[in-house]
Amino acid sequence: MSTYIQKLGLVLKNYTDGLGHLVFTNVCLHCNKELVAQERYLCWVCWDGLERTYFELQTEATILDKLFWNRVEIKHTCALYVYGKGKISQSLIRALKYDFKAPLGIFLGEHMAQQLLQHPISKVDALLPVPIHPKKKFARGYNQSELLARGLSKEWGIPLMKSLVRKRKHTSSQTTNDRFGRWDNVQNMFDAALKNTNYGHILIVDDVITTGATLESLARAIKATDPKVQISLLSFAFTK
């Protein structure tokens, strides 16, 4: 009987999935081609076309590592994909941030975790998504970095921290700022809300790293409360 119920459940699931596909047509977030039932968010051609950084395979310091040299002490850094105008990664991040696709964030977090199972970055004590101001979170409905961290937490079994640091000022968009403008925009942006967390190694999770100014400010705020804590950084994409 249990086998029959399982088969019946599978048939019903396939039926409802197929019906949903007909009623709510899914298209690739980059090329806009219709997705088949097995594809999620991108068609297989666009998934294959995502430009990798391969930072996780490099034995020498990467350009992302060097970005924080002489700025703030960082244990490990990693970003899986290259970000830029017209790139597939940009289409994913745009959909996540501006098209209210919250499930996409968790999906990408799970994807990142699966790609980095053997990397030292997967052995941290806690995950910290980059905080956003409550006004921005209210308008968007979620924090995209928190969704990525939730996907990572689900796959790695590492606790997610959301109250360690808060963003204390609502900053303007970083998109049009140069490196110095970005630093002026984010300095003294964060307050560490908790002390003595008992976590020796914290992984900060973000969606895209550009100049690193926001992450530097966040890492400094954490270090100010506990200079001994180790901090690593992980992002879905990186602007070279």
C-alpha cells in the first residue's frame, strides 16, 4: 500500500508541476527562453555559460584576497562567479534583488555550498549575512545575503547569525560610487550588537563584491568587539 501511495504521489506531483508550467510559464532569467520542467531559473546553456572565477582552486593568493591586504585581516575569501554588465551572473543578482525572487536566493546559497564542500571556508563556526537597513529590507521583503546564507546553512549545517551586527544608517546605492566614494559611504556603517559569541571563525556572506568597502567596514566592526575572531568572506560573484 505504501508503494502505491508513493507512486500515486509522484504521478500527482508530475501532473501539478506540468499544469503549473503551462499556466505560469517559466523563462530563463538571462536569455528569456522558456525553461523545460527540469530547469530552474536558467536554461542549461546559460548555467553552463556562467563565468567561474575558480578562486577555490587556486593555491596562490587571488585578486580577491589581495583586495583586502593592508585593509583588514581576512582568513579566507572566495567568490564563485565573475560579475559584470551583460553577464549571466548579473541577470541572477538583478532578479534576486529587484524581482522579488526570494526562493532564488536560497537556491543559489545551496548551489554555492555544494560547489565548496571541500573548501576550508565550509568549516567555519557561524555564517553572517551582510545586514541591510530595515527600510531597504521592508521595501524588498527580504535581505538577499541572508537568503544566500540560509542556503549555505542548510547544506553545511552551520548556524546562521542575524543579530551579531546591525546596519545603523541607510546609505545611498553604491553603484555609481568609485572606490573612495564607496568607502566614504560605508565607513562607521555597522555596529556589533553582541560580544563574546563563542564563535572563533565567522563567514560573512554577500551577493556581489566590488571594491570590498562594505565588507571591510563590517569586518572592522566585528573585530572591534573581538580582535581574536577570524573572519572569512564568501560571495556569489565578484567584479574583477
